[in-house]
Amino acid sequence: MIADQDAGETAVPGRGDLVACAGTDAVNRTERIMCGTGAVDSAAAAQGVALAGGRAAVLLGATATHPLVISGRGTGAWISHCCRAEVGDRSPFAFEILARDAQQAVDHCLVAHHLASRIGRPGQCAVDPETAEELSLLRLPSGTDGLPEGVAAAETDVLVAARESFAAIGEWTGRPCLPVERAGPEPARYVIVAAGAAWARGCAAARRLVEEGVDCAVIGLALLNPTPTDELQNAIGDAVAVTVLDPHGAVPGQVHLTNLIRAAIAGRGERPVHGLVSLPRTTQVLADALRQTFGLEGASSPTPVVESPTTGVSIGAVPAGDWSESLLLEAAARRAEVDGDMHLARLHLEGISAITTGGMGDTKAGLDVLVAAHHSLLDQQIVAHLRDGAVVLILSESPAGGPPPALVGDVHTALKQAGALLLWQPARDSGPVDDETQLTYHAGGVLACADRITESLPGVDATREVSATLTAGAASVTALSEVAPGQVASSGPRVVDEAGGEPDSEWVEALRRFHVAGTGGVTGADPIRGLPLRPWLLEPLLAAQSQPATYPVVVRDGRLSPFVEAAGAAVENHESQLLGPHLTGLAEAMAARSGTGSRRRLVEALDESRTDFAAGLDLGPAAATTLTIELDSLREVQSGDAVVLGLGRETLVELLALAAARARDERTSASHEEIKHLVRRLEERLQIDAEFDNARRDPEELSAAFGGGAQLDVHSLAGQLTVRRGSESLSETRRHRIDASLNHLRRFLQAHEERQPAVVLLHPHIIDAEELPEGVAAVAHNGGMDAAAGYFEAAARQMIDLFRALRTARLEVEDAYLPEHDAMLARLDWQALSQEELALVPSIFVLETADRVLSHALSALSTLLRSGRPLHLIILDSSAAMDSAGDPATLATSHPDLGTLAMAHRDALVLQTSLVQPGHLYDGLTRLAASPRTSVAVIAVPEWDGAVEPWVQLTAAHQARETPCYLYDPDAGSTWAQRFDLSPNPDIDEPWPRLVLQAEDATGKTVERQEVITFAHAAALAPRCRHAFRVIPAEAWGPEQLPIVEYLDLAPPDRMRRIPYLWVVTNEGRLARAVMTRAMAHACADRLQQWLTLQELGGHRSESARRAATEARDLVAAEAQTQPDVPAQSHSVELGRGRADVTGEIVERLARALLTPDGENWPQILAEGGKVVEPTPPTGHADVEEEKLVEEGFIDSPMCTTCHDCINVNPRMFQYDSNKQALLADPTAGTFAELVKAAEACPARCIHPGAPRDGDSTATPALVKRARKFN
């Protein structure tokens, strides 16, 4: 498949670089080289690029979010890529090309662009699914320089232009590139025709037939439309029989290759053309099938095929993911440059990215080589995948000569028992390089390990050129010295490195390029790309051995609380209090046994966990006895129906089931009691009717009533008796109506006693129906949002008979049923149901993922929100857990906030929450299940198999404003302040949460830093986002680098020459700077704007309130200026009274202004009201006493808008009171200059500096003069 260029071969300009990758990746990488930003995800976008004169292509595997909009010849030249299995309309395209393998798919990209530019029309390139998925060794174009260019619209005959384009690209790449190719004897009596991936199958079968003595050739068709008839006819020649391998011939919407070949050779003599649609798996069976289609009798004895021995090397890397696969494929490509063609295949191992190279090998026998991005990733489960004598390579951040990796005892023992050879690769110690160079360095280490298996060193062939980086990587691998079992490398103190002056120009240029373009700037200080960073602010989370006290949770009597809180209340009265301080340990023991998140009875969970818990305390006999007594006491006070849940994959559905059951019980209890009451009343009515039936007036009944022997004419008496009012028997129609109603009501009560599901959950095959909790019925459906309305209609229709029976029963017990009620009840549908009746219909929930909604279901979301039906949508937002953040293009765009989009529909109940906030989640789901409104819940979920613990991911995302929690309930009131609740978020009045952290400087002195958590801190935990960060050594620190929060405070023009960073903790325990790309900084700014918008909606940091306060303050100042000055002696007496009066009136007017919708008539409202009467000033001496009007500084706290500006100046001098309004806490904690600075910054002008304190050196005459206007 790959034939390397000989040393003396003339260079071919389009030969390209050798890589190993899947077919889809090969096509898309080629298109990005060809088109740059013109490689897009939709046909409409590609058409727009082409119409503007750019080169464009729709990437392979892109989700079609827009229909094709193609008409006429003026639509531009662009290319669409698709899998052959996809059914679609191909008519708009001027041509269609099908590739047999990944290398030909790359070449077809070049052909297609050349051809499209020549004819000025779009075309389509296709591959088979197996070609798109399989790994291959191939060459990508290194650029477009020298690529033959077509002349736009110079050729109108597509077939003529296609022949010229194939020839031009074949010459440029040096690889055969033909619309029709042929292999085998010429001429041949029998011909096999194939296209796409079937070409390889046809070639193998043709070789087998030739070995059996059959004169057979194989023809491959690359150009499907227009059909190259002349080439096909020449290739087939005078063959007496033709068989077409046509596995897609039975698929609607696909090119039927058999019909195409028949049409092409029509008129060239009669010969049979057969089509094989179902291709046998083995070559021999396929050859036998071909013999039959050719009309040949029994097969000849085939010559035994002796497979040449091949040596396959299986290589794995941890952690599993994009970085590990890139490393393995880079190593495979570099080995192919040395050893030539080789087979590649993926191995599927849990938690490991793995491939085989060099031969087929045994893909199930284990790994020959294992690469670990960090020694902490090795555990006994990973070691179990190694073959005996395998090589383990550990990548290190330490330079050569530094401390080697240290393994924990059990892992070290397991590796030794497996006979593994332990090696490690130190970090590169050179300056900044690009990502490819760094990857090649590590690939050299991988090849050095593979050499231990195959005994063929890379680079031994002198005729082959191996890069210096690859050689250096191979040479750097060192044997790992013995490490005593149990020895773990010390983390060391956290030392704050100091920058050593200005960085050199190489660093400055490298970091600027990385910030703008996201490339380069890699050094040995940068951790392996497959690993998450450790932001300093999140270090307490990352260092924790278990999740905080949030989980496990206890649900009892419809209420949820953390287990630690619930158990703490139960044991607080114990005399010994031995259990109380260790409740967190008990919670950890319980959480360890509830990893999936499924519910368990609390008493059972306590029984299962108490042994592990007690064993970890190492108590003496007396203390152990006391602990047992307290555990028994704790168990006894727990109610039997209390359940406990941990954090896991099943937690959400479990909480949904519990919340829906709670909502159902709360909203239907009154209805059930009413139905029971109606059943009793109707049964009594039927019983009374039976007792006073007309049968009571029968002569025999009268005779029995009078003793049987009385001399009475009972027949005449029976005829003379009249019917008393109330005793008239029910008519047959009415009795039937009551009986029918009773049957419906009884069936409903019986179903309720059997606890029918409270929730019907429509989901796109993302949950296990076998693991659903009690109370949930699952329906698998890929279009749940579209299907939900119909499902609800059917469910409500099935219960309409119940509601008719219920309404009928209400009328019958009051003897109020009238004939006209028949028509009214017949017209009853769900829209006429009351809220109490709707509450009896099972809750219909739809489970979706954020990426599915954003990619192709936004229209369905809007339709559902506008449906008016009580449907409830749950969106699992793993993009909030940084899935989408891994795409550089996505980072540079605004975050698609599905919660805000749902609120824009106004009438929907919207919940946004996180699994790490179980109380908010549970209460919110209960609100949803009980609401008659359409509702949406956007719930942050983690990457369960990620490199970071799920609860750490969720906690970091919540703290970093990535997944803010809120509830929007239109039924809560008529104003936003009533409808919108933002309370469950940290530091709700601040732009970002703030923390004070400690570190040690170079002298060992403890230093404090106040830091804020931003979106970048949470993103740094995701390996997918590692491309957006570079950890740089101290010598690269420079003055143009700013903490990300300071960067965001700058105006956009001022950010141009600045590079933001955050503090991370290295494996050696040192603080280091991690600079970030401009796209990541944009993402932080976008999340900040999103949070500020939510603050405005929730009434926090309101800009409207700030403006109103400013206007009020200006109004007071204007009023004061209209009055004469007052000497200090008189003014000071009445200052307090006057200030109180002014403040009271202004606050009253401000409150009225804020309660006015949209701030209408604020100036009039603020200006109206009575005037504050200032004391009449006596004349004289005003200028002498002017500076003594206010002796001490103070703050008009009621005027404070909580802008935080003064707190930023000096948090010890200025603090907030219980109303979150500023006060002057300690005037001595700061300087007069800080007091004046805060007064000047205050938007409400409520800070009065007063007179400076004695001895304050900052109180210059100029500063005192500046302070006067605020006094």
C-alpha cells in the first residue's frame, strides 16, 4: 500500500507526508489543508464560501443541518463528502467519485477540487463505511503550492474535464489516479467489476481464480457519474462474462453499479452481466461464487496459499483518548517510513487506546508495549492487559538527570510479576517547539520500546532518513531504576517561582503565536497533552481522596438531604459523640458501595458499610463497643422507607423517579380521596335503588309483609299503592351509566394501589431499560421531542373515559345529570381537562443530550416548548462538562445556552442545574413533574470515564460559572424577580467566585493570594481542552502576561498585546503559569457575559438600580446646591437629622423607580415628593469652618448598589452588612488616599471621606481638596 521513495528517485511535488489515521480523518485533514476555513460542516456554508470565490468542502461525517440549496450553474465550485451508506439526493452534483481506500480518498479530494474549479459546479466524493473507519498508512498533501489549478468554467463537458483532472493529479502526486483502473491478464475471458472497498475483495478473488486456472481480470471504477463509458468498454474488452460486485445495489438512493455497467457495454456484443449483492466473507467462497456466475463448472484444486510470517506488535497508551491515539498513529507512521508497508488495526481495551502494527498478530493476547503519560495512571487493571515480557514506557516531566517516576508498591509488584521491562522517557530540555515535534519526540520513545520486541532499531537502514527529533526521542529512553514497593515520589512544597527578567525573543514570539493561533510553545515544562492540568484554585478538590459531603443523599418522606446532615441530626444527642466526628468516613464507606447511583434502603446500606467503616478507624475494644451502640442507635431511628443514593450513572433517573412519585402523591392525593368518596356514594345509590325496587310492590312481597294469612286482596292493594318521591327505581340508562362510571373509577383505584409508573421516559437509546428504577417506564425513540406530543395525546385519550366517569359521578351523586351532558362529555378532550385531572395523567419526560439538540433538534425543541402540553424535557449537558470546549472553533463562538433559549419562549418552566447539586436538582424535578406547563431541565453531567473524578468535574464547572443553576417559573409571579431564582450559586453577587489561597515562596515564607475561579480553570481539567493551554517555565514569564481575571477587565483594544494565564500546580508541587489561547480567553469572556445577564435577570448587580441611584444622588446634590452654605456649628447639629430625612425620601423614591416597568418616568418619580428642609444658615465664617463640616468618614449604606468597587480597594476597610450593602468597617485599616479613591469610584456617590486622621501621610492638600466634593 505504501511504497517509499528510493533515495535516488526524483522528488514528486505532491507526494506528501506519511501519516497513519482513519479514513474520515484523512479526508478531513486533506480538506483543511486545501480549503482552510472553507472546510465546513454544512452544504449551505460551503456554497456561501464558494459563491464568495473561496475553495470549500463539506467535511466527511458532518451532520447535515441544512438542506442542499443548489440550482443552476451559478452556485459555485465546492465539494461534498459522504459515506456511501448514506441515502441522499445526488442529482444536484455534477460528478460523483468513489474511493477504494483512504489514500485514494485523499487523492480524490484533489481531483474533485481541480474538476469543480474547471466546470464551476459542485461535486461529491464518497467512501465506503469500512474505508472511513479503518486505520491506514497514507500520504497527505503538504500544501497546495504547485497544485494544478483548473480554470473556472473553462470546460462544459464534465467527462472530458474529469479525465484531464485525474491525469493532472496523478502526475502531481506520482500515484496512479484514473477514472477506471484494471488489474490482471490482458485480454481476459472473465472480468470482475468493483468500486469502493469491494475493489480489494475483487482483487483477492481474481488472484485466487487465476491460481485455479481461470483467465480473470478485475476492473475498478472510481468515477461513478458521469460514467466513463469508453474506458469501461476498453477495460472489459472482449470478455465473455462480466460479474459486478455490487454490495450497495439493493440500497435505495445508491448508484446501482450493475445497471451502470450494463448500460456502458450495451451494443458491444451480447454477454451476461451478473451482479453479486451479498458478498461472501472469505476469499475462497467469493471465488466459488464468481465461478458460478461465469458459468464455469466445479472448482479446480487451488494451490495452497502460504502466508508469509508477519510480526505484529501491539502497542497501547493511557489515558485513552485523542492524544494517545495520535501518539500511536505517529509512531506507526514513522515506523512505516523505516520498515515499509504494514498492517494497522485497532485493539479494543477498556481504558486504553491500542493498535497493532507490522502484521496481523494475535489481537487478543495482550499488549507488547504500554505507554503511560504519567506513572499515576498505572494500576493493576491496566497491568492485567500486558503480555509476559512486555515493555512499559513512562513519560516524565522531569528532565534527563532529574528524578525518575516512582511507582506505588502494588503496581510495581504486579509489573515485576508480569516480567515487564520498565523504561522512562525524560522531558525535552530545549526551547519552545510545535506540537508535531513534541509528538515525534515521544513517538521515538515508543519505537525504541517496540525495538525491544522486534529487534529492528528505527533508523538502522542508512538509506532511510529519520528525523533528529525521532532519534533523540528513541535515545532518551532510560531503564527505570528499582523502586521500593510502596515508595511514592514526594510532591514537595508549593514554591512560587519568580520570573527571571524579560524572556528572550524566541519565547515572546512563540507565546504570541500560540495565543493567537493555538500552535507551538511546547516545552518540557508542559505536561503531556493527554493529562489534565491542576489549577491551583482547584487543588483542594483534586487532592481530596473522596467527594465532599454532598453525596450520598438520603430521601425520606419526599425530602432529600445529604447523609452527613441527616445522620448528624440523629446522633447529636449521643453522650459519647464518637460517631459524630466520623460521619464523613461513614458516608465515604456508603458511597464506595453505591458507585452506579442506584437507590438502596438506608438501613441496608448502613448494615453493608459499617464493617468497612469500623475497620478503617482502628479503635480499641471499648471504643469499638461504643461505636457499635451508636451505629445501632442510628439504624433504629431511620424510617423503613428511607433510601440512599450515591453519585453515578443512574443517579439522575433515580432522582427523577423519586421526584415524580413525590409530585404525583402531592398533586393526586385529593383526587384519589374524591374518587374513593364518589365510588362509595355511587355504590350506596345502587344499593338504595335495589332496596326500593318496584319488586317491593309485588303481591307476593305484600302477602309476606302482612303475615301471609291476612284476609286481604293483595293483588288489588298492589295496584292501588303509589310510588313515594325518592324511591323511584333508576332507569336502565341511568343504571348503566352509573355502572360504567363505577367500573372506570374502580379500575383506576386498583391501578393506583399497584403503583403504576409515575413517569414515562422517552429516550434515544442512552439508558439501559433493564436497570430502570421502580416508577419509570422507558420508551426508546430517536426523535423523542417530536414523538412526545403524540404519546401524550394517546395517554390522555386513554384516560378520557376515566375523566368522563369522574365528571359523570359528580353529577350523579347530586342527581344533577341532564341529557345535554351527554354531548358535552362526548366532546371532552385533554385541552378541556382541569389541572387536577391533568395531574392524573402519567408525567411524560423526554431525555436528550445537548449535542443532539444543538446539532439537529433545535426546531423540535422550539416546537415542543410552544406545544402547550405538559411535556417535560431533560437535556443532559455534557458539553457543560467541557465536551464542546475541546473544539477550537467552538471556543471562539458564543456558548449555546439552552436554558436561556428555553426561557426565551416565556411560558415554559426552565430548570438549569447539576448533579453536584442534588437538592436543587431533586426539588426542581419535583416542580417539573407537578407543573401543567411545558418544561425543560438542563442538567450538567460529567464525563464518567474521564481522567478526572466526575464529582470534581461537576464541582469545578459549577464554581467556574460554566453550569450556573437557576429556576425560571412563570407561575411564581408577574415580575422577573419573582419568577427567576439564581440562589444556588456561589458568590452570587460577584462576577466570579473568590478564594484566598496560600503558598510558600522561595524562602519558605507563607504568602497569601486572592484568586478568582473562571471558566478557564474548569476547562483546564479536561484533556480535550489541553490544546488551549501551555505550561511555561519561569524564564518565559513576561510583563505582557496577565492573570485571566485582569485580562477580562481590560477593554478589548487593550487586550491585543496581552496574554492571559492561570496558576497551575506541577507534579513537583511548584506553581507555574499556564498561558492560554485567545479562543479560550474569549470563552471565559462569553461565560462572564452570560453570568452577568443572569445576574441582571435575577436582580443582582442591576445596572438599572445603579443608574437610578446615580440619578437620585445627583438630584440630592442639585437640591443641596440651591441652598446657602451653613456654618459648621449649626450644620453639625442637624446634619444627622437632615441626612436621615434625605436618605429615607430618596430610598422611597428609588424603590418606586425600580418597581416601575422598564424605568418609565424615572426622572419624574425621582424628582417628585416633598423638599428636604435644610437648616437656615447664619452668615459669616463659612469659609473658615469649611474643612470641619465632617470630622469622620462614613457611608450612606442604604444608597449602596453593591458594585464591589470599594471592596476591591481595601476589603478590610470596607465590608458588606447583612443586606449586602457597604459600610466603613474600620477607618484605621486603610489610608485617606484609599478612602478618597473609593469615593471617586463609587457610582452611587455614597462614600464620604470626611477629614483625614492625624499622621496620615497620604493626606496631601490636593487630596483633601479632592475629598471636599464628597463631603
